[in-house]
Amino acid sequence: MSRLPTPRTGHRHANAGGRAEAAVGQWLRRNPGTLGVTTKIGHDTTGQDIPLSHENVHDHVRASLDNLGVEVIDLLLYHCDDPARPVTQLADTLVSLVEAGHVRRVGVSNWRAERLTSLAHELAGRGHTLVASYQFSLAEPDPALLGSLHADATVLGVVREHRLPLLGWSAQARGFFARTGTQQANGRPDPYDTEDNRARRRRCRELAGQLGTRPETVALAWTS
């Protein structure tokens, strides 16, 4: 299982009402060829899921290319699944984007393990290796509070079985291992502040003390 570093990204969904991607594009135009570009599709500018039809996906990718000011996107991710649509159809759409020269690699985020393994199989049969993008850290979040899927044991099983690159985000669990008290996120309870995670944090502090380092360094090392 290989893990990719978190890239500089522009998300077309609800980040700043879709303006984040355009802001990244302004920087890329001033610094061409400096960074690889990863972006996600699957939400509209209000954060609502969109149907992942062939036409919708291609329209959003063309808009992303314009916003980012690049000729090709290095990695394109489905930000969410469209469970009503067959995996074979979603795989065909991703491959068509590569064949059209719009993107170099493709992947997904927030897919259930059973759909993830089906998509990995479909893409492998077409000569492509799927990139998996999930929240991944020593602290396992409360999924109801996080709003995104964590790379749990079932997801990691698929990643290992199909030898997928894992692009893990929020490896520091929003600073959970550096804190001593509780913290809210956007007025909501911290999804990482659970009894199990507090125990993990205590063990990280004990080990960090023995090693002469910081607990967040220990937590980050766990993901490597």
C-alpha cells in the first residue's frame, strides 16, 4: 500500500462557493508548472451532491480546467459516490476523461468499501490504478460528526488488496494530538474527541516523552 502526500488542491464543490478553485488557478497562472494539480468533482457550489452522469462530469471537468488555467488535471477525484449509478458506468466516465487528455490519473473519496473494490477492479481491467482519498489518522473520527468517510479497516483492506495509492488527509486529526482540552469545529463537537482517541493521545504522549519528541509527531509517524 503506497500513500501519497496531500497535494495542493482546488475543490469545485462548496469551498468558498466554488471560488477556491479559481483562486488556486490565479496562483497557478503566475507560477506555471510549479505544482501538480488535484481537484474533486461531485458537489455543486452549495455542497449538494450532483448526479455523476457522463455529461455532468465532463462539464465540471471542463469548468475546472478553465478555473485552474491548466491543460490537464494531474489527479481527478470523485468527491462522493453516486450509488444509483452502476460502477461500470462511473469507471467508463473516468477512463474517458483520461483518453480525452483532460486528466492524468483518477480516484475517489468517500466511497463505501464494497463500491471501492468494484471500481478498483473495473479500472484495473481498463489499465488504470485507482487512487483512494480518505481521512486517515491514528484518531478515528465519529463519522456522523465528521461528514466524511474515514479509512477504516474495510477501506484499508481494499487498498491493500488492490495495491491502491492512499491519499490520506487530516493526518493530524485537526490538531487533536497537540491539544489537551476539547475543541469545537464550526460550532459542532470535535469528531475526534472520543474516549478511544483520548486514550490514543495519552499513549502518544507517553511514547513521545520516552523518545524526546512531540505527541503529534508520534501520531503522524503511525500513518507512514
